[in-house]
Amino acid sequence: MPDAIIAEGLVKRYGRLVALDGLDLTVPEGTVTALLGPNGAGKTTTVRVLTTLLTPDAGSATVAGIDVLRDPQRLRAHIGASGQYAAVDEYLTGFENLEMVGRLYHLGVQRSKERARELLARFRLTEAADRPVKGYSGGMRRRLDLAGALVANPPVLFLDEPTTGLDPRARLDLWDVIEELVAGGTTLLLTTQYMEEADRLADSIAVIDHGRVIARGTADELKTLVGGDRIELTVGQADDIGPAREALAGLAIGEVHVEPALRRLTAPVSDGSQALVDAVGKLAAHGVAIHDVALRRPSLDDVFLMLTGHEADELVNGAAAAPSEGSSR
């Protein structure tokens, strides 16, 4: 399967700040690759370079077989992009927004109108088509923005954190739309901070930190980097943490991870079901009060913690306090 996106050695600096530090990336045709990383890791910068909005200081890239640096004008006719915030004119109707995009792509008056109606129906916006966008909900604006990226029916689509700020129902709706697009043959590069989003949508995940791809693979392949089964235990009292750690240490095949504020301990184990039985027995022998105990497989959150040294929740929640990559890069 040929690659629709190829990036080699991309470098982008802003003074002493290195946004991209020799980033390499490939995305096969008709697949979804998710760029997963903390705020400021270089995800948005990568998308901006590949969509011709930024010029890299070094490196090369091709998208849909077109050189990003040598022929940016031709490339723009072959890609669609949706940024972190819906780029729609709230004073125009949904139909007028899409018709305008069609005219900008030189589709002609009649075809622009036809395409607008087609996309409004596809994204379940027909009833709101003739209403000003300022009355749309966040999820409706997101769907309209994505529809705008598809007006020219591009073979390659870039979505930069498309579900940020959406409620759970709107997020699920947008995931359904994205899966439909990919089933139709669209190649998609998706940036996200949501583990669940990458797990559900992506054929392949590239973990980015400090402007470099530090790991690449399917969700299952990345999870195997962490190890096998894990016992996750929540104790009843803070005083139980020490005895619980001692009990689990004899069963763990690696370090027992402790989250004191949550009174939670996690231990990697082999032969998970037997290890869980043994753990419960040891904990009882140590007089540990168990609030909750479970056996689970590693998650992408665990992968994040191992690769970057940060909790995934910390990264996502910290985004609210930290300057966004979109604003700083």
C-alpha cells in the first residue's frame, strides 16, 4: 500500500524553541494515523507544515504525491483540513458557508450549491441549513467545519483535535462521521489528546514528544510495550498503602506504581488471574482493607506514562492551564 503522506526530518524552530526536531512520519493511503502527544509536543505544527501553512526550516514532505514545499498551490486542491476551532462564518447560514467554500475551490455556482446540499445531508444538518451558524451548537459547528473540509472531495484529510470541547454525545457522532469517511477511502491524519479517540479511530498511532516521533504502532502494539496484565488496587485507608505495596511487590514483575492521592496501586503481573487470587490472599493476610481491585490490560494511558513520564490525564487537564500549541506555535 503506497504512502499518502511522507515526512522526513522535519525541523521547525521559533528562536530557541524547537517545535519539530527531525520528525519522520508516513501514512499509508486509505488509513487513519493518529498523532498522540501532550500539549506543545508538535502535533499542530506538523499538521500546519503538511497543509502548507508553515514552511519547515529543514526536511521534506509529500502529500498525495505532491511536494509540500515545491508545489503548495497544487497540493491545496488535493487536501482538506479542519483545525482545533471551527472555522465557519457565524453570520452566514450553514448552506452559505459551504457554498462559499465551493466557489473558493472554483467548483462553479451550480456545483457549489449541489455540493453544499449533499454535505449538509451527509452531516445531518439539513434542517439547520438555512439558519445562521451563530445559532448552532458546538457539535453542529464542528460538523459544518468538517463538511467544509470535504467540499472538494479531497483524498487526504487533516483533522487537528476535531473533538476538543465537544460533549460525549457530539464526540461519538463525529467519530461515526470520521469512520464513514475512511471507509470511503479517505486518508486521514488526526491529532488528539484523547486516548479513547486514538484507540477507536486509528489504524496506527504515532506518539510525539518534544517534536519527535518516539513510538509508532497499532494501539495493541504500543500496549505491549508496557507489558501484560496489571492488578489495579484501591485501598480503603492511606495507612494501607505501605502494606499493600509490600504484598504486591512479591507478585509484580516490575515496579509497583503508587498514586497516593487516589490510594491506588498498580502492579504488572504474569499469569494474571492466578496473580489476582494470590494478591487478594496476601492483602488479606496483611490486614489491608480493599476498596476496589481489578485485573486489566494496559491502556494507552499506560503507554503515555511509560514513554513520556507524564500521566495522560495530567497532560489533558494541564492543557487548560498551559498555552495551547495552536497559540504558541
